[in-house]
Amino acid sequence: MQASDHRPAAQIQGRAVFPHRHLTGIAGLQPHEIMFLLDEAEQWIEANRTRARSDRRLEGITQINAFFENSTRTLLSFEIAGKRLGADVVNMHAAQSSVKKGETLIDTAVTLNAMRADVIVIRHMASGAVQLIADKVDCPVLNAGDGWHEHPTQALLDALTIRRRRGSVAGQRVVICGDLLHSRVARSNMLALTALGAEVRVVAPSTLMPPAIEGLYVTPFTDFDAALEGADVVMMLRVQNERMAGGFIPSTREFHARYGLTPERLARAREDALVMHPGPMNRGVEIDSAIADHPERSAITEQVEMGVAVRMACLDVLTRAERGVEGWA
Amino acid sequence: MTRLFENVKVLGGATSFAFSGETITTDTTNSETIDGGGLHLAPGIIDLGVFAVDRAACRAGGITRVGLMPDQSPILDDPGIIRRAALMGKPDLWVHPLAAATRGLQGTDLAEMAINASAGAKAVATGRRWIADAGVMRKVLAYAKDCGLTVIAHAEDGNLARDAVATEGLTATLLGLAAAPAIAEALAIARDTMLAEDTGAAIHFRQVTTAAGLDLIRQAKRRGVRVTCGVTPAHWLLSDIDISDYRTYARLSPPLRSDSDRQAVRAALADGTIDVIASGHDPRGPEGKRLPFIDADEGMSGAETLLALSLGLVREGLIGMERLFELLAANPARVLGLDAGTLAPGKPADFILFAPDTPWVIDATKMKARAGNTPFDTLPVQGKVHRVFKGGREIEA
């Protein structure tokens, strides 16, 4: 494993390098701003691997993880990221919130705001819900996934993984395959990877292909085998069981036959192609175990590791203004 | 006593206008003269297909009669409810109930059209949604024809549009919103115009908003089908780009379309394919709109902006002023079978005085309507209604 060649550009300093109050999506970020977040994340990778995690820069900061939709790994990743930097992390699950009692999202946002959170991490099942909350609170808001819209930290961790493993994102041929229509991970990745100069091919049956997808500067394929030719990175998406019930695809068996990543299929990609998956995986449906567990090809556990580093970087950067960091206040 | 407006620009070219009691007249003997101040004088607007009786918004918009959609609580499918609805706005605003075409708007059993018509219903309507079952729709059309009632239909295939909150396209894809293809509209129009042709019934599509849908209307009219259609200003002024940033005020039914469909609506207004301009008035408070886009209510508050936005068509030269008031008054009256909507002698003295060029800015926070959910907030427009007369009686603002 090697660190990427890219190093932060020293020309721009302080807030000017990342002038956004919230991180609601990759849309709206400039390529150099995405690069900045990746550069910031690099320092936490090594730090996380050692036992001396002594950085307490978020000491006294209250981080609320407001998860209106169930999540295990993303919630855990944000919680660990905050705690590694010394923040006081509070988790709010929808199941134990007043959302179930009919409180509107804006009322919930106002309530969280009144509790003087310093940063709020939100996951919600409705596209756009995070922006709605961001507009109503006084602190930075981080999108941990909203509906089918965006999941920006996932795209950042994926870009970081690719950059570290392949030296650069630019020029890489990345194939994203699976349920693109309902995937916020796919949307954020399409935006981030094309912004960083990758050639992105997207693969899905027509029933799961978002309309007008070419407008995102990606090339759509329905034939997975054709898309895989010469691929540097193969990113598989999770197929949710409810999609089968919804009639988008006939069965998991048929999906596997056409879109499952098998060793035979992967042979069409470059010999050293990287395999990624945002998790949790459906082994034997979208990805075979032999690939998921492949020591050289699979970057799936590394993605999880990068996730913590990227989220530490985002929490740090977004709270710099309120922490009074020089040049950011 | 006869009253005579002078110094007015009457629609059609006259400079004076007389009415006696509740009726328009040409006999000006012994009349009291009123100075119209150079204002334009036109028929009161007949707003076909509103979802709420909103007197203040209608007064501000120059609307003297509304066709009230059956989607009320309770649903307008019973003579007692219809009789009550017909009296809701009187005397300032005449409400013409559109009775539910099927019981409870369920789309399964025929409603009592004849009894409801005798209680005051002027047409039957499918409501906010289409009737999914073609067999039921055929019976609705056949039976409505027997009763001499037009069927007012919602042109959207409800199966194709089931969970959709937007029209398919790059905007919906970027926002991650469930979207339906624009042909959901044409599919419904194709089916329902064929059924109308087969049964000989009169059908009015409340809103037609796509190029494909308007083409089908054109073809059906050419074949002699008794079909008419309407549109609201949103679909010739806005497109799906306007829902960017999840603007719930722009969440409408049918959803905003692509820009090429928007252009097709403008072309159809110019060539006469579209017969009616309506407001689609549907006031929704913040509890229905300050929500994530997919959870927000559909609809816009449109009554008081209808005339100003429509006058834009005249200013651009797309249609003339007389044609505009056919779209806003005469044609909706015809669809509802009302003896109103023009300034002909003997007709009810429902008219407005307005200044077509007065500039103002639409302000969602200062709307007269029950709610300010307008997608046109902060838009500068021209055209202000000064005076409104219903049945010869002036309506105070």
C-alpha cells in the first residue's frame, strides 16, 4: 500500500480552500475542494493505525449523529471518527426519537439546534432532507446519506481508496455496477470520480438505470461484460431485496447471472483491477466470495478504514470556523 | 337602475359599458355614469378546477366564478354536499361544484350524476387522479353523456406515475427523486380520447402539459372528438429545473416538465389547441410544504397571480387580449355549460376592471390567499385587478 503522490497545494490558505459551511453532497464541490478533503484525510490513516491516538482537536465539541434511517456501519464510522478527535458524540436513532410521534423534520432540526450541537451528522430516507435541516440550524451539517440523493463521505472514502491504491483517480477507468436508480452511493461517486478526472462507466439493467444519466458525464452500459473491458476499478453496489419485490429485476439468481461479479467476469478487467463495494455485501448475488475476500484485488476492508479517516477530516474541516482555527474563523 | 362605465377599454374595443341590475345591457337611457379611469374592462375570470374556495384570493385575481374540484372533505359525491358547496362563496364568488365521477372518487362505482347535477353540479370530474380502470372510465363517459355533463379528467397514467414526484430527466436524477416518464400524460389522453370518441361524450383534460399529450389533443380535435383541455401558468413558465434545491412550492401535479414540453405548451396556447387557462388554486400551508420534497403536498396557490401571469402571453404577442379572455372566461363557461363568460348583452354582469401594465412583484409572504405557496415568489409581473363586479354588485377587496 502506498500513499498517493498528490500533496496539498500550498497556494490557498484557510477557509478559502474549503468555503462550505455544510457537506450536503459532492454536487457543488470544486475538484480542488474534493482533493483538499482527501489530503486532509491522509494524515488520519497512519494515526489510526498506531495506538497513540492523542489528537484531541474536537475536545468540547458536541457531535450529534441524527440517524432517521437504520445504519450500523456508517453510524459507527462517524462515531469513531468523532471520538478519535475528542468530540462528545451523541447518537439519535429515529426509533427512539419523536419523529415517530409525528414531529416534523424541521421541528426536530430546531430542537437539535436548541441543544447547541456543534456539528450534526444526518442520515434520512428522503432525498433533500439533509439540506432542509442544514437550512434551519446554526452549526455545520454533514450528510451521511439522504434517500437516493447523495452520500458524500462514501464517495470521498472511495476516491481516497482509489487514489492510494492506484496513485491517482484521474485517468482511471471505473466501472460502477448495480442498482444505480436507488443508489445515493452511485450518485455521489459519479460526481466525485468524474470531477477528479476518472472515466466512469455505469452498469445496470434498464429498469435500474437513472434517466438522462449521460448528463453526469458517465457512459451507461447494460452489458456488464462489455463495460468491464480494460477496467482499473470495479465498484459493485448492494442490491436490496426490496428491489426484487418491486419488480425491477426478476430474481437474485437472474441478477447474479447478468450482473454478479464472478472471477470469470473480472478477468475481462485489467489484471490488477481493484474491486470495491460500499457494504454490506450480498455474497453470491452482486459479488462472489472469492473476489470479495481476494487479498490483492479486494479493497473492501480498506474502504471501511478510509471511511473513518475521511470522516475525521470532514468533522475537523467543517468545525474549524467555530473552533476558531486561524484562517478559518 | 342602469350604470354606465365610461372612459374604459372594453374587451372588443368599446369605450363604455352598461349594466342594469345583475345583467349587462345596451340600453343606456337614464343611466348613472361612472368614470372607469381608463382601465381595461373584461369578463370576470371563471377558474375551472380549484381545490379550495378562497374568496380573498379570487377577489384579488379578478375571479368571479370557480369550478370546485370534488376532492374536498367530504368528497363532492352527494347532492347535500354539492348543494352546500354551491352556496359557499355567494354572493361574492359563485362556486360551481364539479361532482365526483365515481363514488368517493374511488374509481370503481358511478356516482349519482343526474341527482348531483340537479343539486348544482356543472360537470363531473375524476379528481386529482385518473380512473385506472378503462371499463369504469368508459361507463363514466357514457353515463355523463346521457346526463349532458362534461367529464373533467386528470391526464396522468396513475400506474406509471405511482410514486413519482417529478418528471424523468436529469434534474430528477441529480436530486434522487422518484420520477415518471412524461408519456404518462399522453398514455392517459390516448385512452380517454378514444373512450370519449367511442361513447360520444365530452371530455375536458384539466391540464395538458406535454408535447406528446398536446399532439394527441390536436389529432382528436381534428377527428371531431368532443375534447377540450386546459393548463396553468406553471407549465408554460416553469420547467423541472425549478424543483432544483428541492423547492417544494414547485411540487405540482402534474409535475413540472422538460423545457421542450414547456415550449410545446406555449405553442399550443398560440395555435388554439389549449382551450382553458386555470389557476389550479390549491393553497397549502407550511405544514404541507416545509417538508422533504417527497413528503410535501402537491399544488400551488394560483388564483391571485393567474391574470398577471397570463397577461404575459399577450405582452409577448403569443395571443391577443380577446383570445386571453376566451381562455380565462368564455371557454371555461362553455365547458361548464354556464350562461356567462362574455360581455354580451343579457349575460350576468360579472366583470373586472384592471390595469394590464401595472408592475408588481409576487411576494409569497403577502398573498391574499389562504396560503402563499406560489412557485413564482419574487417574480416581477404586470397587471393589477382594480375592481370586481359579480352580478352587477361590486366585490370589496
